Amino acid sequence: MQITTYGLDLAKKVMQLHWVDMETGEIHRKQMKRRALLEFFANRQPDIVAMEACIIRGRVGCVCQADPAPRNSGETLG
């Protein structure tokens, strides 16, 4: 199973999602509102989402039923 790492720029209304397709190297950027973001991740396998540490991060993590515990940015994923 290949895990994709997403970068999520949080905002109150419109969020920006970034990721790289590991097969093609293509960089993806997508703006979406909260509901669309939840629908986007609802149909995906478990992945890693990197987001800034703020109050919105906890709200999005809880709604997505994710583990909102922050990781050290230098942590090795394995």
C-alpha cells in the first residue's frame, strides 16, 4: 500500500490541498471548502495529512475521525 502525504493549508472557509502523484511526479493543488475536503478524504485509503498547528487543525482532524496528534516534522515515517 502506497501512502500519500498531503499538505493542507487551513482557513476558515476555503482550504488548499497539495500533493505529488508518486507515479507521474505531477504536483496537484486543489482549493476546496470544508465539506468538499471531507468528501475528498472519505473515499481514500488512510494517508498522512500535514497541517499547521492551530485550532482549526483539531476541528478538521476530529471531523475526519483522524488522529489529530501532531508529529514532529523531523520524524521518520516508516
